[in-house]
Amino acid sequence: MAEELNPETPETPDSPEEAQPKKHAQRKNGLYPAVSDELAENMRSGWADTELHGLEPLAQAAHTAERRAALSARFPGERLVVPAGRLKTRSNDTEYPFRASTEYAYLTGDQTENGVLVLEPGTEGHTATIYLLPRSDRENGEFWLSGQGELWVGRRHSLAEAEQLLGIPAQDVRTLPEALAEATGPVRAVRGHDHVIEAALADKVTAETDEALRVYLSEARLVKDAFEIGELQKAVDSTVRGFEDVVKVLDKAEATSERYIEGTFFLRARVEGNDVGYGSICAAGAHACTLHWVRNDGAVRSGDLLLLDAGVETTSLYTADVTRTLPINGTYSDIQRKIYDAVYESQEAGIAAVKPGAKFRDFHDASQRVLAEKLVEWGLLEGPVERVLELGLQRRWTLHGTGHMLGMDVHDCAAARTESYVGGTLEPGMCLTVEPGLYFQADDLTVPEEYRGIGVRIEDDILVTEDGNRNLSAGLPRRSDEVESWMAGLKG
């Protein structure tokens, strides 16, 4: 990684004045003692005009305009401020890869750091403006001296280019904090992403009013539009290919560790999408009993199961969330098949309960009933089943809820009101996971020894349709015999 010349120059200036020409500070322990006036002058000139013209709007631009219109109608007469967020330091002078806030990306389609969407109230609705960093300045040397300059991290779109892509008037974000600090009238902002914007609004907003904005934007995503459904299907299709990739290299994972599985799936995510939508769970053997096992540093052994819970995130930030529990050697043992088939039967009952007009909880209740019945049948719990369900006794081995909303966040719409989400009713366009599981911890003395260390989860992404549901991840087999045949075909 190349050494920056001048990291002390503000990487993302908070005002135009901060970006004016100045002498650049010496980097501590830098190999160049200074920037001469002659070099600075040389770097200002001799560059071709690279402005882009005639850009086509982003595919989702029409949909983001509709979303902003709905937001405007919900909060008339109020200024609405939705930031993308800022870079976060990973260590010293390296940053985590930037991921725009879901609310901002949902309303704009933009994914650049420091961006802020402002809806300014008027006599008829709101006027939307997107505030962005302009291209890094060549006059003051920012483009080659700043750690976030163009020659270090790549070219940003100009404000004129952003307007063409997003369909929103664009202005310099460095002017925004002062403008917000001086603004009057009611304001709501999405918190937790941009400390500079929050400081400018500190005396103008309240936690209660801001939370109402966050809740609205969460509930707005409960029902997906046509663009979103298409992106979710893309994410799932790439995820299916990522699972196939993993099966083909299980022998290499056995020679190394779970990290080989993680890296294999990550390659597919980066080639076909933006990233993984969440930390991939590549849990072999008893690690499958840890619900969010993302260390992925364990051994992969023939005869054990691999619980792979992973999802590709598209370039538009929609993620899949799929789980399969696979026999590493290609064939389930008798006890593995017994447990797997019980989870499969539970998932089948859950998926069948997903339909318009059903309560959100119905698929969870249907899945849990099957698992409770199995646990009673196996003698692990004392019936009747109604008593087990009433007391939640099955949760020792089922642990988690049976699914959640899916979209731009893997656990999408999390801030929605309970009555609109868990206590609500399913509608066409909603997308959710159905993911029952059974987990018998390696140190659980209440179950026979042959059960211990076996964890099974099966998860699919289900779209509610007008007449029932569609399994977006049906490209991956689920029934145990079909899984074995699929794996044998890929390895062969």
C-alpha cells in the first residue's frame, strides 16, 4: 500500500474554505520532506478535461423519486435530512470499505461517503437536493496530496454528473453544515451516520421526532417494488452460484479450514455484486451450533456437516440470505439425516404458511410446531406438544425465530413498529426468510451422545405473491436426497 504524502490535509473538508490552496503539511516519517512551489505549480496544469456528459439515470432513479414523494407526503412542512455516513477508521490511516446508510441509498440510489439528502419544505411538497463532495480540487493539490484525493482512491463524480445519474439537483456538501445550523423551522434527521450533520442540527431536532422518521423509512421498505424484487432475485441467483462454488472446493477446505469456504464465496460476491451482505457463516462440525459463527477458523472434516449461511449483496445493496447444511463427504449419516429431515419438514410447513393475508407470525408458529413434535417424538421433551409450545421448551434446541424481513439490510425493516412487522399481516411484495433450525450443543448432556455437536439450519428467501409465495432461492435443492445428488453432480 503506497504511503500518502500528506494525510494531515483534510481528507473530506467540511467547508469550501478548508479546500482552498495552502501549504501542505509534512507527513511524519514521510520520505519526501516537502512539496516545492515548482512541483505544486506543475501538478496544477496539463490535465485533460474528463467531465462525463449524457449519462443515463440509474436504473432505480424513477423508483427513488417515488420514494421521496411518499416521504414528502408523510412529513409536510418539515425539513428532512438523510445522511449517507462517513468513512470509519479501521486502523491508523486505513478505513473500512464504505457502505452508505440504507435510508440514504433507498431514497437516492447514491452510495458515496459524506453525501446528504435534504428535502426542503415548500408550499407544495418538498424540494429535494443531494449534497455531495465535488471532484477533488486540482488547484490546491487535494487530488494528489489528500488521502482521499482522486489519485489515491479514484475519481468522484462531479456534481453535474451526479445530477444526471440520480435525477436530483446536487450541491457542495461542504456548504451544508453552516446552512443547517442557520436554518429555522421543524427538522427531522436520520441519526447515527454523520456526526458533522448531527452537530449542526443539535439544537433543532429531538430523539423522538427523529425516531419517527427512521420508523417511517423502515416501514416503507416492508413492501418491495418491482426494481427491488428484481435485485433480490439477482442477489439470490449469485448466491446460488456461490454455494455451487463452495461444494466444488470442499476438498481444498478440508486441507485448510473454514476460511477457504469463506474466501470462495466472497470471490463470487465481489465478482457479481458489491460484497457479502453480512459476515458469511461457514460453520463446520460443532461450529454449526453457534448461530453466528463468523470466525471461520475451524477444521473442515469428512463425516461432519457444513452449515453455510451466506448472501451476495448486489451493487445496488440488496442482499440474499440463504442457508444450507451440507454433508462434507456428500452423504448424510443416519442421525444427520434424521435431524436434517425434521428441519426440512419444519421449513416446508413454514413456507406453506407464507401467503397474503396471513399473519407474519404464522410461518414461525407452523415451523416451531413441527420441531416441537419431533422433539417430543424423539423423547427429548415431555408432551403434550401444546404444553411444549406454550412454555417455549423447544427453544433449548431451536434457539431463534424462524425468519425476518429481507431487503437492503439482511434484517430489513428492523425499526418498523411491532404492529406493522411481527404483529402485522403479509402483503404481496414482502420478502422474508424462512429458516428453522435444530442445534444440539457438543456439551448438552440432556440429549443422547449421537446428537451432540450437530447443528442444522435450512433457509430460503420467500417472496409473498398475489396467490401465495415464490421461493427466490429454489435453485438450491433442500430435500436431503436431492442435496446429495446435487453435491455428487458438482463434485463429479
